[in-house]
Amino acid sequence: MLQNKFNRLIRNGLITQRELEVLVDESAVSGDFPEELLLKKGIPKHEIIFCLSEYYGRPVIEYEEDIVISRTIVLNMDMERLKHALWVPLSFDREKTEVIAYAPDNPAVIEDIKKTLGVSRIVFQIALPSDLIRIIENSQDLNPGFPASAGRTPLAKVRTFLAERRSLFACNRTSLAKGRTGLAFLRTGISFITISTVLFRIFGWGYLTLLEAVLLIAGIIMTADGIMWYGPARKRGRKLFRCASSESTWGTTMLEVSDPGDNPVFTRTAPVQGSESLRDDWTNLSPVMRRRFLANDRTDMAEERTTLACYRTIMARARTGLAFTRTGIAFAGLGIAFLRQFNPGPWVFFDAAIVIAGIAMTLEGLYWYLPGRQAGAEGHESVRKVEETAGIWDFVFPPVHKIKSEGYFKKGHLPVRPSYAPGIWATTGLALERTVLADRRNVMARLRTVMARSRTGMAFIRTGMSISAVGFGLLVYFGATNAYWMVLNTVLLFTGLVFIVDGLYWHLPADKVRKQFPYCFGEMEINIPDYGNPVRNWGKVIFDGEHD
């Protein structure tokens, strides 16, 4: 029967009977469609179409982007199954349906259509398997050979989950900032308590006791208030985030989301076969195909921004921990000073409690600090690696010396049709502009991450100065009369210096990067091209040279 389908080719001398028999046998063994094997053999596509039309007595449809299946059908049918079944409805009602199919004479196909759509009358149109699959993929908003997750709607869903995750990180950073403010209250309260306690222990009861009591009460209130602010931040800060992300693949793989809810899981598909060469042929891609790639690019960029937001959140957690460490150091230093300054007595238990509380707070803060330091290093490395790669504008409009293929400009003319002007190209141009703007947001996100690293370095410096100040102050005030206390004071002094040096190592490079970025100039203006108009009518962006 397959040989009868292609008798026209034999009659026209395009293939011999023996060659056709061999091809049919090869199709049976390999599972490839005979039409695709004929195309590989060099038989013109229109000749194969004539064969199908003559054999089935039905019109044959070729793939065109204008052929779009109803959105209702796409949403309510399993399009991936129809790719394997090789049929798709164009329209249907209770009585009949119009179907594009590859094998309309196959009883199994006819029964599948009737059972799926619940109709008795079928009006067939024919299509080659490759054309039929592309019609289905185009209606799914997919480029050829791409999985369903590569459609612009699924990618928008992934970006929505990523945006939600960034909002969660922003909420955590706000809570941690509130916690650091609470710790500032706590330190201020401790200062008040310290002043009132020292005055009372030195001078005892007197006419200033009332003032000391006011300071003490104010200190207690501020300390309690600070703890109330810090508590929720600590609860949020205990949740660890995984910041690792995949690398951008320029649309050859897709980011997918699973287990949607409070903790969605993002995974990346394997590379799509032929996607890299398809992307390299950007000049000859249709506007719709370009927009699909650009949607994937924006999703990759959203993933990078989310990862950078995660790093910034963990560094904010580290800064909160360091603020807690500074508070603990203040507590411990106060307790040690009391123990050494005053004679043993009933107050010794109070002094010891302050020292123990300070040590506990210091250890708690350092526990928060270690993951933050790792996040800072990973975030810096992430930014460094990305800065070494090309951006979206370089990829879409590469300089001549960076073009991979010598035939880049010789592959053919742009796929422009009268119906595309200006709307479809304007839409694609705006999609490109959205992608470029997303890339700019990523550049700014990298700058924010670098600056967060700088702020974290400054927190190291402040913490180091607090530790050194406590050690140096105790050493100067009490001298070297006790070897054990002198060793402790020296350890505190040098530990603080280590923190200061580490903080400078984090801060200085970040400050250098900050000065190199142009986003500090408020009067910069960028003209966005109107892709609905010819290039000659676009406005010009002029740089005055001052900020070059």
C-alpha cells in the first residue's frame, strides 16, 4: 500500500521501483516515516505533497506560522499525545470535525478521533509528519523539537514563581534589617543599664539614685524592645536557602518548576537537539521563533536575579549575626570589666551571668556569620563569571569578528512578509527590548550583590573594631598584672584585627566596582527605539563624553 502512495514518483522518473521498495523496508526497520526518508534522499517536497493529495484525494497543508489551532483546543487537549498520534483538530462541533492528519485511512486514527472528540463525521486534511508536528508545536508556542515547557506561557509561569521567591527573599531581608535595628535598641539599652549599674556600685545610695533608676528602667525597656524586634528576625534567619543556580544556555535548555507551593523546585531540561544551530541562525528565524527564544532568555535572567537575591539575603543574615556578635562582645566585655574591677560579693553572680550571656550571643552571631561569608564568596564568583560572558545584545547583534559562521550574512534574506509590517516585527522588537531591559536589571542586581558584599565587609570591620576595642580597653585599663587576662585581651585584640582585614578585603574591591558603574548619574536618559518604524526614523542616543 505504501508503494501505491508514491507511484507518481515512479511515473515521473524521480525514483525507481526497486529504490522505493528498499526505502519502504528501511522505514519499517528504522521507524522513520517514508516521506521523511524521501526528503533526505533529495526528492522535492512538492512532489511528495502531490503524491499524498493524489492518493488520498484530499488537500495537503504545509506548515505556516499563520496556521494556529484554537487556544481552546490547545488548552483542553493533550498536545504532546497528538504529536505521537499525528492528528490535530482545527475545529469541531457536535456533528463533525475538521482534522489535519498524516494517515486518514488508518482505522485506529479514525477511532481515536471519534472517541476523543465525540463526533461521527470527520473532514480530513493531509500533512507530512514534520509539518503536522510543527503546526502543533506552533500552536503550543514552541520552536521545532522543543518540549512543552519551552512555551512562553510555561516560561512566564516559571518567572512568576521566581518573582515570588525574590519577594520572599526581600521580605526576609526586611525582617533581618528590623532585627538589626532591634539589636541597636538592645545595645543602647545595655549602655543605659551599664551606666546606671556602674554608678550605683561605685556611689551606692544617694540623691542621684533616682536618675540611675530611670536610666536602668529605660535600659531594661529598650533591651526588652530590642529582643522583641530581634526574635522574629532570628526565626526567619534560621531558615537556610539554597542559592545555587544553573547557567544560562541561550535557549538550548529550559528552566522548569515542580512542586509549586511554599518551596518550589526548579530544574533544567537536557539540551534540545538542534537548538544551538537553530539559535545561531538568528538572522533567518521568523519573528515568532525569535520571541520564543527571547522569552527563554528572560527566564534565565530571572533565575540569575533570584540567585543573586538569595546571596544578598544570606549576607543580610550574616550582617544580622555580626550585629548580634557585637552585642555579645559588649555584654562579655562589660561582665569581665565588672568581675575585675569590683571585689567579690553578691554582684559576682550578676557579672558572671552577663559574661555567659555575652559569650552565648557572640557564638550565636558567629554561627550566622559563617554561611554569610560563604554566600559572599559564591556571589562574588557568580558575578565575576557572568561579567566575562556576552550579553543579549552581543548575542543578537554580534560584532563581525565574533560571528561563528562565515555564512552568517549569506544564509538568505530576512523572513519578512507584507503582513508582518509593522506589527509582528514591532512586537518582536519590543520583546527584544524587554529582554535587554531584563539584562540591565541583572547588571544592577549584580551591582547590588557586590554592594551587599561591601556592606557585609563593613559589618566585619565594625565587628572587628568592637572586638579589638574591648580587648584593647581591658588591656589598657587593667594592664598586664594578670597573665591569663592579658592573653585573653591580646586574643581579642588580634581577633578584631583579623575581622577588620577581612572586611577591607570584602569592601575595597566592591567600592571600586561601584565607582565604575554609571547608575549613580541621575540625569542619564536612554531613548528606546520604536520597532514599528524604519531604523532611519529611530532617535539617536548621544553621550556627552563626561561619563564615557
